[in-house]
Amino acid sequence: MCFNFQILEAEVPFETSVVIEGRRIIDIQFFIDQIKTLNNHNTATGCTFDNLNIIKERKDSLKSSFTFLCNMCNMQFQLFSTQSSAAKMDVNQGAVTGALMIGSGKSNLNELLASIDLLTITQFTYEKCHDEIATWWQLAAENSMQAAAQEETSKAISCGDVKDGIPVLTVIADCCWSERSYQTNYSAASGVADIIGYRTGKVLYIGVKNKYCVVCARAAVKSVLPASHKCFKNHTGSSTSMEQSVIVEGFKTSLARQNVIYGTLIADGDASTYKKIFESRPYPNYQVQKIECSNHLLRNYSGKIINLCKDTSIPLQERRFLTADRQKRLRTCWHGWHADAWPSNMLFVFEGHKI
Ligand SMILES: [Zn+2]
Ligand SMILES: [Zn+2]
């Protein structure tokens, strides 16, 4: 077995041992094996681990290396808390990944680490690990989307959905923002939209749009040019147009990325996204179709029934007809109706009021 501990130098002057405080994260078997090897570091003098004193700890956020000095033979050794491996995340990368997975950040991560009496992670290391992880995730996401496209392609071909030799897929698309809109406030600074294969339920395309960058914004306030930076601002215009922008990009690049046509779009009742796709003409010989998403349609339907119940311009005795039980039955009734049967300009009327 090969260990990372190193003999630093021999015949050095005696140095005072230091007290190591707090707790450390270690690769347990790796650390024990290093100690075992150090126990027989000099058979000529018969030194053991008892003769070793820690004289220095070098910290790299959650990773440590300890320098030991033998009080018998004066040799120095270095032990590492964790093992480095190209095939595995190190402890710092693992901690940052954990923070990202739970929607946290450096401050929260350090509060947790400090509470356990572990070392904390520095700003520099956090940012470095964050960038590395982002690159890995981007690569993994791209590979996953390519595999999903292959799966969708096989299913489309087996169903005969092919146009001029190119598989034609049915896809679902939707968007969400960093801030809830409550159907009135569409001012979020970031939005993410994705395109999902209907037959596999797997993501085929995802895009993020930001209309705010703190470096650019601060420079604008001072009326100066921003310093060189990695700018995350990639969108101008309204927050609602982020959805159209990402989805249109997905359609326009599907042939080049995955050699497929996104032939039918299942989406919410908002016609603007489909209009933008239609105008962008992503496929020279194919016109994209649209199907209304039943979930969105029923949500809007239920929402409008609830609004009717609150509409004081309607006499109370009439609104009382819309009991909670009847609202549920109306929704269930519509759910049983096949989506293909819904006209695109569907209009419901209750007591003369449009729903
Ligand atoms: Zn020794
Ligand atoms: Zn910027």
C-alpha cells in the first residue's frame, strides 16, 4: 500500500509540539494506516509512534496536513487527514456540494461546521470548489439530456414519428422564476425553463436567464465601466419573456444538439411562447403543433371559479351555489374530458359571467 506521508528532512533542531484543538474530518482507514506505518519509521533506533510530536498543522479549509517530529531520531513526517484521488471529490468539494444540494451557501455551511467544532471553509476555497462543481454538473446535465434524447428518439421511431428521417418528439415545456408571481408580480431577476420529453418524462433542454448582475449594477450606479468579471446577465426584457427566450433556444438548437425535431409542444394556456416558436421557424420543413396542458388549464379554471365566489358584483345567493363540493365536482368533471376535445378558445359561462 502506498501512503502520502512524507519524510520531510532529517537532523533538524528540536521543535516544540503544538496542541491541536477542535475536530477534524479524516479518511479513517487511510489515517490509521499512515499511523501504523509511522510506528515503525526507524528500526535502527527502535522509535515508535510515542516518540512523535505534532509540531505543525497546515490547514486547507477542511483538509489538514500534520507535521510530526521524532524526539528520538529527529526525523520529520507529514500525515494527511484525507486522501486525494482524481476519481473522488475531496472533503472541501464534498462540503460545498452538500451546501449547494440543500440550497445553502458558505455562511450557513460554516455555521454548521463551527457548531460541530470542525474547521471552516474559506471564501477562496468555497468559490474554487463552487466553480469546479458547476462545471461537473453542467457536463453531467448535458450527458443526461443527450441520453434522454436517445431514449426519446428510440420511442419516437418505434411509433413511426419520423419526418424526413428525423425523429419527431412531443415535448412539455414550462418555466419558473426565482420569485413567486402570484399571477400579478412578474419582476423576478432570474428564471429557468426546461423542455421535457413526453414519452420518457426526462429533461431534454434546460436554460437559465438572468437580467441582473451585481458587478454590472454597481458599476452602472457609479456610471463607470464594470471591471472584468464573469457576467451572469444574459437577458434583457421582461421576466415573462425569459420563458419564451429559453424555450425558443431549445427548439432552435434541437436539430444540432440531438438530431430531433420537437414537433409538438404541450404547454400552459399562454399563447406567446408558442407564437415565438412559430415565428422563429426552428425547422425548415416542419410546423410545430401545440397541445394545451390539462394541469394548467384546470388550475386556471379552478382559480377563476374561486374568483367568482369572491366577486361581490354577483349576488351572494347566486355565489352560494358554488359550494366547495360543487367546485371540486366541476374540476373533476373537466379532468375526465380528453384534452384533444378542448377547443383552443374555450369559454365557460356561469350565470352570464365568463370564467
Ligand atoms: Zn524516530
Ligand atoms: Zn456583469
